[in-house]
Amino acid sequence: MTLITMSKQELDRYQIILRLLRGEINSIEASELLKLCVRQIKRLKVKVRQSGPKGLIHGNRGKPSNHRIPEKERGKIIRLIKNQYPDFGPTLAWEKLSERHDISRDVTTIRAIMVKEALWKPKVKKQSEHRAWRQRRYCFGEMQQFDGSYEYWLENRGPKCCLLASIDDATSIVTYAQFGQNEGVDEVFSFWQGYLLKNGKPRSIYLDKFSTYKMNPRFAIENHELKTQFERALQELHIEPITVHSPEAKGRIEKLFKTLQDRLIKEMRLADISTIPAANRFLKRKFLPRFNQKFAVAPVNPTNLHQPLSLKEQQQLESILSKQYTRQVQNDFTISFHNQWYQLLKEQPATVCKLDQVIIEQGPDTTVKIRLRGKYLNYRIIPKRIPKIRVPWVLAAVANH
């Protein structure tokens, strides 16, 4: 007894053709039921009469496809992926096979080979909570999503570091990216100095409530004037900060980091990048131009809303993007800052009075500048005083006297 496997469509056709053979319906009625022409119904009728249900099964079923790639080429693809791209996903593996090995097969073919050879396992999406969709902004430069991602970007060739990146909400263009040691104030200011000089000022920045960007809620409620260094800098540059309440709300930058953690790490491995300066050069000169060309989308409105820095902003940018603290001038014209005393000199570009409030600017290299009414004051560092040591015999002599 021969076992024949049929699809639901083939089984339905067989039942209708049997009714046609038994005379229960005519060819026109069968064609309407199966949505086939009468000529095709007649051919199926002949096949079923001659071969039974087997006549409705395609003759190539169970046979290798005529479009199957040669076994030699298939073996080469498997060897290359196993040896050079073992942890690559199908899309990135397909790109590298095309770029580096001149193998021009479709990505679906590469995916099928990787799945069959257990080189890649499709991910099963988990059920997530309901979230409302948000419309993209309409213009380039209208809003930048910004964040940092700690990762072993250089794998075992270098230290763990932080990638700071911004992505345009309207176009998905990675407008700027930079590797740094951390997501602290100095690294963030360095990032935005490079961004502003390259692109100009965006209308707004979409970011999370990390302590670098947002004051602790308890202190902010008690004093609305309190701001982080980053908030203060954005206020001076007239850029609107927009803080979000969950990572999912800034999904575009989160998705970008997920993609970069897959693609960028592997690309730097192939290029043998092992230091942060080399990684930054590779990122800006090679990786990002190709990445943006591949993934960018057209905005609804082609207007670029980035605003160029004014001449005054260009001159003051280093000052704006530095850590700033307020201190008071003492009666002896000294200022205390971080356990160090500074003596203001007699000759100054501005009139200094006792109890004046001055601004101390501290750059990433810990250099200190003292500013009063837009002028930088002259000062010298006071050496730390030698602590007084009380000698016991002196105390005794004083007591006896």
C-alpha cells in the first residue's frame, strides 16, 4: 500500500474531480468551485482517471530543485561562515560573503543554509506589553535621540568602553558617534562639542534620566533652579532637552545600539581595531558613512532644522561645554575650590570686589579658569599650608608660665 501525502488544496481538488467523474457536477461547476478554467479541469480529470490522487501531485515533489546551488559552492559557503564568521547573523554574513569573497547569492539562501547547518537559530519574539506608536519627527535636525552604551566593543583586544551616539528621529541617520571611557560629563561634553561643530544645533535632544542629564527628582522638586551641568549647557545653547520615562520610549537609539553591538563589533574585529582612538577613526571615516547609506530613510519634509552656531557661540563653546561652579571672593581676594585656594592678582581685566560671585570653569583636563562678568581673572595657586603640629614641651612651658 502506497502512502500519498497531499496538501489541503490538493485534497480539495481531488474531492471535486471525483464528483466530476461520478457525474454529480459538470466541468463548468467544477471550474467555478476550484477557480480554474474549464480546460484545466479537463486536464485534471484525465490525470485522476489515469493515476488516481497521485495525478494531482507535482512531478518535482521530493526531487532536488533545479535552482539548487552546486554542492561545491554550498560547501565553500559553510566553511567560510564556520571559519571566519561563526557568530555573524545571516544578513551580515551575506554582506561579507559578497564583499570579501565574491559570492553573490540571495540573503534568504544564506539564511536557509545557516539554519539547516545550525550556524544560526531564528529568534522567537516574546510577548511584550502594549505601547502606543509615535510618529517620526518631520524634519532632519528636529530631534536627536541620544544615549550611551557600555560594552566590550573591542572584545578582548581592548578595555570595556562606552559608545555615545545620536540618531536623527526623522531620518534614522546616525548624526554623530564617539567612543569614550564613560558616560560622564566630560565625555558627554566632548561628544556634543564635536557634534555641534559638525552639524550645528538640533532643535531638541531626546534622552533618559541618567544623572549626567537630569537632576535627582527629590532635589529637583525642592529647588527648580537646580540643573545638571548638561542641562545648564543646553539652556545656554537654546536646545530643548526632552527626558523619557522608559528605554522603550527612545526605541530608535536602543535599536541602533542593538544593531551596532552586532555589526560594529564584528567589523572592528575584521579590521583588527584595538584602541579607542583607532575605533573612533574607523567609526567616523568608514563605518558610519556606509551604515547611514544603508539604513537612512527620507524625511517627510526635506528641510534641515539644524541651526549653525553663531560667531559668539563658536567663541564661547569651550566655555559653555565645561563644568561650571559658583564661588565667592573672600575678604583677602582668595577663592576656595576642591580643597585648593586661589589668590586673585591685583591686575585684573574687570573690577573685583569682596564677596563677588565668580564662575569657575573646569575643563576635561582639570584646568581651571575663573570668570567674572564675561572676563577671565588672573590668579595664582596658593601652595597648601603645612599643618600645625603642637609640640608637648611647648604646651607644658606655656602652661607653667
